[in-house]
Amino acid sequence: MEIANDLIGLTVRLVPGEPPAAVLDVIIDDLSADMEGARVAVPEATHKLLVQLGWTPPEGDGAS
């Protein structure tokens, strides 16, 4: 899977005594908050990448 165009950054964390961690900075189209809580809109490619990495989208998010 090619993900280079879906990321804006990648950080690898190596902390003694902890497993290595990779932090992916993904593209977000829109971020807004209201009285009901925060809403985040991500491009379809970012959504697919997050799902493939194990993320479970919230119910009713409308994405495929």
C-alpha cells in the first residue's frame, strides 16, 4: 500500500524500556467542534489508511 501522498509527517520514537513506536501525521480536511462534541473530516485515502492500521471508525460516520 502506497501511503506517501496521504501523510504529512512520520515520527519514530525509540524510548529505552518501551517498544518502538511510529507516529503517522495524516491529512485532515476539516476540524470543527460544537456543543455535541468534536467532528473531524478526513480524506477517503486517510480513512482507508487508518482502517488498514486497525482503527475502527465510529458508528454512523458515513464513510465507506
